[in-house]
Amino acid sequence: MACKRIIACLDVMNGRTVKGTGFKNLQDMGDPEEMANSLQEQGADEIAFLDITASREKRPANMEWLRRAANSLSIPLTAGGGVKTLEDASKLLEAGADKVTVNTQAVVNPKLITEIADRYGSQCCTVAIDAAQGKAPNGYTVRTMGGTLDTKIELRNWLRTAEAAGAGEILLTSWNRDGTRQGFHIPMLALAKGTVTVPVIASGGAGCPEHFTEVFKKAKADAALAAGILHRGEYTIRQIKETMEQEGIEVRPC
């Protein structure tokens, strides 16, 4: 059985790490580079940098903090925000990212996923999906523009399209659970795992180490993303992994 990954996520706005609830009420949590290094020392398996306002502001992701972090990190680094073209993705990879995430523009132009996968390999292309409970037949619809726009696209349909286009993995965030600390959205994540064959990363709602064991056991997620509980110092990655190990879940050592 492959080790389950814990990915530390840094949502970045104006060069600072921020965290809110439901993509709103964002609060300053600290310097991205300093936080990334601290999270690596704690035992994070990967770091994800997401420039969360790039798409809304119609600009590319901020490269300065990405380059600084890439120079000091030895674990995989994923970066995203404002990726509209293959050139945008190339710039992130050239700045030091190991993978790029595409979200809003991938929905607008699924061929972008294919272009990135064809140039750099599927393993370099993570499709980030923000989804919310809605009136769609499967209960979930896809949101874009930092969670502000409900596309009305059914989640299952978009999952299939993204995988067929060349996505190497799916980063699925529950818009309803984001920042609530109520736990990951197990039914949504289980639906995703039953729809695609590529790895699924759980995101949105983590509040304690037990939520991670739950999402790995019940939803069969391949990785899980943590943000607020780490930024606020409520738990460490070591504590999360120790709890997982106690439940028989294999993890990489801290």
C-alpha cells in the first residue's frame, strides 16, 4: 500500500499566507516562505502554493515568493493561480515548482490540461476543483474564480473530462467545508474516487488529526491537504501522522 501524503497548503494573497471560511473573511497568517520551511521541518510530504486571487484579478501568479520557497525546499512543490496558458504553466515550473495546478481556466478551456500534460507529463498537471452542494443530479457543482462563481457543471462530469484531458491528479476542495473544521466532505470525495483512476487529494474542512484518518479510511483519498490547523498551530504534521499510524495508515516518516 502506498504511503498516504499530507500536503501543507499555503493560500497566498498579496504576498502573504491567508486563511478564511468558505473562501471569505481571509486573515493574515504569515510569510509564505517562512511557513513553508517550518512545515517541511514538521514532516510535510509536499507544499502547495496557491495564489488565490490571480484568476479574479486576471494576472499570473506571483513568482517572487515561489522562487524564494523553491530555493529552500527539498520536498515537492505545487504552484497555481492565474494559469491561463501553457506559457503560464511553464513559468511556474521554471520558477521551481514541481507541479502546477489549473482550476478556473481548465474549466473554460480543458485543452489547457492536455497541453500541459503533453509538454511536461501528466504528473506535472494537478487539476484543482472547488465544488459545492447544489441541485445537480449528483448533488455537487463546480465553482471557479476562487469559489465565487457557480458554473452549474456537475462534479462527476468535470472529473471525467479532466482525467480524459490528461490530469495527473485531482485536488478536490469542498467549498461548503472550507475553513469550518468540521471534517472533510467524505461523500463528495468518495464520489470522486469512484469516478476517476488518478489520485484524489482531499481538501476543505480539516479540524483535527482524526479527520485525516477518516478521509483515508472512508473516502480512500490518496492524499489530504491541511492549512488552517497548521497555520494556527493547533496541530503539527507530526501529530497528524502519529494519529494515522495508530490507525494502521502508512505514512512517510517525519
